[in-house]
Amino acid sequence: MLKLQRHLSLILILIFIFIIPFLSQFFQDDLKIEILNIFRIPLKIISNTYYVLRNIPNFKEIVAENKILKQNIENLERELLKSQEARLENERLRNLLAFNASGKTHFIPSMVIGKDLSDLRYTIIIDKGKRDGIRKDMVVVSGNGLVGRVRECGWGIARVLLIVDHDSSISGLVQRTRDEGILVGNGRAGLIMKYLGLDSDVKKGDKVITSGFGAIFKKGILIGEVVSVDMDESNLYLKAVVKPEVDIFRLEEVLVMKP
Amino acid sequence: MFFILAIIIALLESTIFRGIDILPVLVIFRGLRKGPFVGLLTGAGIGLIAEVFSSGPLGIDLILYSITGLFSGILSDRFYYRKDLLSEMIFLFLGLGLFYFLSLIFIGRDIISYRPIIITILFLAVFSPLAFRLIER
């Protein structure tokens, strides 16, 4: 009798567990990230400690690099003054010709405080959320290159879908040849650019940028560099393996682009 | 206490211990030692913790960990499970094999391109029982 009761309980629990994915459509989209928000501070403490400890062996190089970077900043500030003058002159001339000026892009700097628990998914957790102006589908960059887009957004935390995740799909353009294709994530192997024409002249070393098609990624953001070009499985198109510009697996800080 | 430990492990796996899956190992051990019912409940509890720390549709990690815990409990009931090192390595290998196989199916990834997972499974199956024995002492 006890064994039968136990088996029944087991079956009932299993049924309940299997029903949850179907019931999940009735839950708020950002439920998981809002719960994860509770762990924002411990995640931040652990990741900051880890970054500091990871950099201790490279302390001397960091000091030397810091000196060079400070010098570069001074040089760049001089250049910035010159270009500001040129920009002001440009604005005056545009006003004279009554052109519409394009909007400036604002960035929200964020720290990477965690990653996806599963090794089969490629997402990162950043320490900014709705209260900092982050919204779903905002584009995330680092340095020169594209990192991904905001997939889920909580109050003080957000999850970013990386460009190398298998669920990531971006419309791209080969900068030199202007061939268009779709870049899909391929995990640790980078990205694959699909649907390149058979007459395409794409070569190893070509830079790939976002094409601007679709509502999410603006045109001109650098994605990566072509590593190899092959025929695809259907023999109707070429496909290129693209190495991301950004070192996706060693990110510590990112910038979220405000539209 | 056990689930607080699981939360701490999830925090560490999300930040420092990238590529080392300790949570499925915990579920399998619990299932092996306590039977299918406790294995299922432990899997469900840890599955809920994993849900919070991973992306993907709600419920997938819950199912994965629950099935793994249940399977480990059934294995220990059906086959004579002795609490010795070799048995634990074998059962852990089987449990992790099921966990990763189901992960690839549920998340929709190409199984063949994930052959390196065998190395992860072997590594965890060999070293986890040793680590647990050290902790228990």
C-alpha cells in the first residue's frame, strides 16, 4: 500500500513537472530574470573578486599598459579638439544647407557578472537593468565589435544573448564585396555566414558588418572577420566561417547602445 | 542546507567555474544514495535553481534535472548499488550521459558536434566520487 502511494506520488510529481513548460506561457516573460535579480549583489561580488585575482599575475604588464594608455588618451584628446572644431564647422555648413543631422548614439557601460549555467547556451548577465534605462532587444557592443542583444531585462540586471549562441541570427554584409548573408551563432566555433551567392568574391580576412536589415541591429557595427569560405550542404550557396571581432569568452565590460 | 549549497554552487558556476557542471553530479549522487523519490524531488529543487541561472524556456531545466534524479534513483534500485568508488564512477557516467543527451535533445543542438562532452562526462565521473569522499572525511 505504501509502495503504491509512493508510485502515485512520483507519477503526480512527474506530471506536474511536465506541465510547467506549457503553463509558462501564462507567466510574465521576464520572470526568470526578475528572480535572478535577487542574486545580483552576490554575483557582482564574486565576479569582481574573480577579475581582480585573475589580473594579479599580470600586474607589471597592467602598470606598463596603463602608462601607454594614458599617453594615448592625451594624444586622442588633442585629436578630439581638432575634430570637434571640424564637427562644429560641419554643423554650421549643414544648417546652411538645411540637412537633417543624424542622431548621436548613447552608451550604457555595464559589467559582466555571470554567464549561462548551461554550456549549450551562450548568454551573459550584466549588472544593469530597467532602472538604468536598459530595455529588451537593445544592442550590446564592446570595443569595436558586436557582442549581442538584450534578451531579458530585470529591474537591476539583464541577460544578453551573445552572437555566438545557436539561437542568434543577424543580417550581415561583407564590407569589401557588399555581399549579404545571415550570420548564425556556432558556439565556440564562432559564427557561420550563410546564403552567400556562388559568384561571391568573399575571401579570408574580409570584415563583416551588420547590414541594418531588421529592427534590431543598426547598420555598420563590426561583427568579425572571415576565416574560411566553403560550399554549403545544399551546394546552392557559399558559407563563411566568421571569427567574432570581440573576444566573447573573456568579456568583463560591455556597452549597451541606447537607440 | 542542501539547497543553500546548491544555490552557492550555481552562483560559482555562473561566475568562476565555467564549464564544470557540479549541479547534475549532486542530483545523481542524491538519487543513487536515497532512491528514486528523493532523487526526483532533489532534481526538481535543483532544476528550479538552474532555471533561474540559465536562459531558455521555463521548465526545461526542471524536467532535465528531475529526470536525471529519478533515473539515478531507479538505477540504484534496479542494479545493486554499492557505495564503492568504481560503482559510483560507473553510475555517475551513466547518469551524466543521460543528462547531457537529454540536454542536447531538449535544447535542440546537433549531438555529433558535441562529442567533446564525452570528455566532460568522463572527467566528472572519475573525479567527483573522489572529491565527495574528501569532503565527507
